[in-house]
Amino acid sequence: MSSPIRIAPSILAADFSKLGQEVRDVVEAGADWVHLDVMDGHFVPNISFGPDVIKALRPHTNAFFDCHLMIAPADPYLEAFAKAGCDSITVHAESGAHLHRSLQTIRALGKKVGVTLNPATPLSVIENVLDDVDLILIMSVNPGFGGQKFIPAMFDKIRATRAMIGSRPIDIEVDGGITAETIGAAAAAGANVFVAGSAIYKGDGIAAYRQNVTALRAAAEGAIA
Ligand code: DX5
Ligand code: ZN
């Protein structure tokens, strides 16, 4: 049975002066998950927000909080992000020396376990932890910023990921440059969760966000029908 299509707006593209409202609106507009891009200005050349902001957003919605840690090291902060209300915590395989231990820690914290790879990082890096994760996040841009172009070589990487996991119940999430023009090919390649920042947080408010989420979902579902 194929995994359900999920649309996960990245709040990195939201209006930071009213993040609580922006989260409520995008969930009201039909988003399945809320993608939380945590950046430390060290692992990636940008700084976004930490666990206290996520804790402040938690009461605004019951939607799934999909936390993408673009930080190094990640281990010292996993408990703080779990306590802040993340439902899944995804670490970069490149962010530390002991990936298996990081994934075990997230599992022990009772959260969904995610691992992600930068575009140049080969899938072989995660072949020994497939039974320890619930989610594989394929970066289709170099992490740090929204509004970048999808790297076409990542379509093959998504296909190879789908083949590698076999029948395991693992979501394949793709992140970066997802638009109505790229989401179909990403879905056809085997992804089922789609992060989009600039393609969703454009226009103003629920009606615009609903139009954007609906268009993305239709393009993804149309590609696998
Ligand atoms: C980039 C982030 C992405 C980004 C997506 O480092 O991980 O989630 O915010 O933004 P768009 O959809 O605009 O490429
Ligand atoms: Zn992200």
C-alpha cells in the first residue's frame, strides 16, 4: 500500500512577525504537517529559530510538527526539541560522528525518527540505519535557504531511496524547490511527503495558502494516479 501524500509547509517562508497566525492559517488551508526548519548558522549559513519558538507555536495547532534540524552537533539539543513539541525530529547524517546513536536517542524520546542527506551525500551513508528510521528526508537544494531551484539529479536519488527501503514503512520526504512544476516528478519518483516554503507562503492568508496547498496536492496525486 503506498504511503499517503502529505503536504508540509516550511515556516521558514512564513511571516516571522506573526508565526502563530501563519501556522494556524496554513493548517486551516489544508496542510498535513508543519515543517520546522531549525538552522544554527554553523551547519548551514543561516540562523532561523530554536526550541523556544517551537514551544510557543505548539499550542496553536494539533498538526504534526516535522522538525528538520540543520544544526551540528544535534545530540545535545534533541531532548529540548522533543520537549518543545516536535512530533518527528530529523537529523542530518552529516551533522555528527554517531548517527545511529542520534537516531536511537530520538526513538527513546518517543518521537518519529528522521534522517536527512544533503544533495551530494550518497544514500550508502544510511543503508545501515533503515530499520531505525520512520522518515528519510531527501534534500533537493543545499540547505540554508528557501526559494532555491530543485536540483534535478535528486529525482534519481528519490527513486533509489524508494528502491532501497523496499517494503519498510518509511516516509520519503523531499525538501527544497518543490513547486507545482516539480512535485509531480518527485511523487512519481517515490516521494510521499513534500516540503514547500515559497510555493505555499505566497499571497496573503488562508485563501491564498489553500489555493497553493491544493494545487500542490493535485499535482502530486495526479502524477501517481
Ligand atoms: C532549506 C529548508 C527547506 C526550505 C524550503 O534549508 O530545509 O525546507 O525552507 O523552501 P522552498 O520550498 O522555498 O525551497
Ligand atoms: Zn527543511
